[in-house]
Amino acid sequence: VLPSRYEGLGMALLEAMLLRIPVIATNCPSGPAEILANGEFGELVPVGDVVSLSAKMKLLLEDQQLAQTKAKLAYKRAQDFLPEKIVAEWDELFTRYMHTQSDWILGKAPNP
């Protein structure tokens, strides 16, 4: 359960997902909604809504099949945030940028 009012990248959320724990988070600015794909890979509740938060907690405690399904989905989604995947994406981005800049410096039109 991640009941944040504000969040950057929810590392605790991702760590729980990697451990195959079904997750619940508040839909605070940035972070959880992106990680959970607006609720596809975990439960999202409005910020400050303790009634909704407790209802989701109760739901996942009582419905073990739903909890297991959410845990599997969470684990799958968390793979998108593993360092080796993120580093590869950053490397590709910087490589493209460097090629674009070198073309510009050499007076060539950048590739779209």
C-alpha cells in the first residue's frame, strides 16, 4: 500500500511488484498511475480517500484469486522498470541525439 500525496518514481511500489505482491496506491500526481497504467497492474484510489483505500485492501485480502492475478500482472509490469531495460532505452535516446547533433554540426539534415 502506497498512500502518497505526491510521488516521483515509486521505488517501494516497484519493489513490491517485483516481489509479486499485489499493490494499492493513491492516484497522486506523477508516479503510481504511470507505473500501474491507470489501474491495469494494481489498484489506484483517490488521494486522501481512506474509505476507498480500506475497501481495496479488504477486497485483495478476501479475494485471493484477484490478489494473485494482480500480483502476476504487477510483476510483469515491473519488468519494464528494471535497470537493464531503462539503461538500454537511455542509451538509445542519447545515441540518437548524438547522431542528430553530429549531422547538424556537419551541415547534414537530421534523420527524422
